[in-house]
Amino acid sequence: MIPVNTPLLDGNERAYLLECVDSGWISSEGPFVGRFEQAFAAAVGRKHGIACANGSGALDIAVAAAGIGPGDEVIMPTFTIISPAASVVRAGATPVLVDSDPDSWNMDVAQIEARITPRTKAILVVHLYGLPVEMDPLLDIARRHGLQVIEDAAEMHGQTYRDRPCGSFGELSTFSFYPNKHVTCGEGGMVLTDDDTIAEDCRRLRNLCFQPGRRFVHEQLGWNYRMTNMQAAIGLAQLENLDAHIQRKREMGAAYQAALRDLSGIQLPLAQTDYAESIYWVFGIVLTAARQIDATEIMRQLADRGIGTRPFFWPVHEQPVFRKQGLFADESYPVAERIARRGFYIPSGLGLTATDISEVTSALKHCLATPS
């Protein structure tokens, strides 16, 4: 079986973990946490990094630190993992959705302005799969309407928008360090900001809102979203190899593009736009209308041949948990609905070998060989 993701742990991960064990510093108080925060913030061009337990926790903290709460609206894409919308809903605010661009699969920035109301407080940007959202017009809209920008860059480690690091835009940005990311801690996340006050708020929210001098007296509710020293040790080792990881991902993406470009009835990911070159966080495929077969069936056939796959994200407006809460009734976003049903991604992890890529493409060609 070729899994959909295999991480690459070939740097200082083992040495740094042994340092944690030998020193006894395995909790969130250990020195690797601060080292990782500083190094990651510097890599993204931010002043402050606040490490936390996972990417979803980073979003919870960012939404709270932005002051988003009941009565507020947050504009965001419908085509994304559920986490950003869940953070907004848990805060008592309402996600206001926009559809996807059919080529990049990112949020369609041209739809944002029409969704702004007097209750709109922020735009939550989610960069997807390998290419960033087109930020210049989005930032212009935010400036003109006095809106905050929260940038979910969970999948964008090492990516740039017009040579500026993703995660360096807006009041706050967030990252995830799940095992399928270009920098992984196994689990983990990071909130980044340039604002001293927001950074202090984030640190407090991450740590149960303990108070100096009166640790167990709480004026505000927070979370235990602390990152351990062992997680941070792995993350720091991974960060040291980020440039090599990006190069490897682009080489893998180019190999897939070359092997699959002549297959009819499929849409491959954009290799580049005028503002970015894809880093191929995952290599996605969308079946076109010319193919009668659906993504679920192709994924089943690939599984039978030992190839791991994963479906595309399911649109926020179609999530049963939100529909039960009365959200998004009668809303439709046709591009997101189509790519969610017709899209999937093939093995894309950093541990993938050239032989693996050859086997994956051979199996995919076999499964798609039947005339549409």
C-alpha cells in the first residue's frame, strides 16, 4: 500500500528528541518551544509566534484574539476543512461564505465585496492545496471596509505570494503542523502576529488565561492549547529542512504533471499563477464532466490497487452539523459543490519515492483507461 501521506524525518528530529528526554524537559515549559516560535516567526517574517497544540486550536485563539463574537460575521470560503468555520461558530459569530475559483480552487476574491454587511468584522483567508489566495485585491477590500484579515496558512509552509511569505498578511495568521504538512510536529499549530498586544492575548488564551501573581484566579476563559517541548523539538528540526522540503514537493508535483498531463477528462492543479508557483501541499485531481465515473469510484479502484487517496474537502454550507443549527439554508455554491464531489488527491507525502510516483500514475492511468 502506498499511503496518501508519508512524513520525512531525516534531519535533527531524533537528536532533538533525545535532548528533551535526557534533560527531562518534555512539557510546554521546555526551551524548544521558544526556539521554535522564534525561528518559525522569523521564517514567515512575523514578529511573534505563539505555538499551540494543533492548527484548529490556533484558529480558536486567533478568532478570539481578533475580538470576534456574537453578532459578528466573518467572510470565508465554503471550500475548506471545517476547522475555520467551526472556530467562527464556536465564538458565536456567523460564517458568510463565498464560492471557489474553478482554476485555483481557492476562494473567489471577486465575490467578497458583495457579501459585506454592517455586521462583517473580518475576512478569514484559507490558502488551499498548493497555491495562495490572490491577496492584493482581498487586502484592498479589507482596507476600504475596515475589516480585519485572519490568514489560515495551514497548508502554505514555505509558500510565497509575490515573493512575500504566506502567513505574513493580516492582523493574525495560523499554521498547522499535522503529519501531512511541510513542517510537522505530529500535531501542533502556530499563531503569528506583528502586534504586541494581540500576541500577549494569544499567549494568555493558549494557557487557560492564567494571571501573573494570581495564577488560579481567572478573568477570562481560555484553553489548554500548549505545545510540548517534544513537539517543538521535532518542529524545529523540520523547519531547518523546509527549503529542501519545498524543492522536493515541487519536483514531485512536476513528475505527476508530466505523467498525467495527457490524460483526458481530468483537471490537474495549476502549476503556477502570476503571483505564485505551486508548492503542491497535495496533488489534487478533479474529474471533468466528460467522465461519467465519480471520484468515490475512482478512489475505490485505486485502493484495490494499493494506492491511498483522500477526498477533497466537503463544503462548509453542506456540513450536516451546521445545517442542524439553521445555517446556510438554501445556499448553493456550484463550483465548490462540483470540485468536492469530483475531486480527490493522490499520495503526496514528502516520503514518496520516484518508484512510488510511477506506481501511482500507472494505477491511475489504468483506472481512467475506460473511455468516458
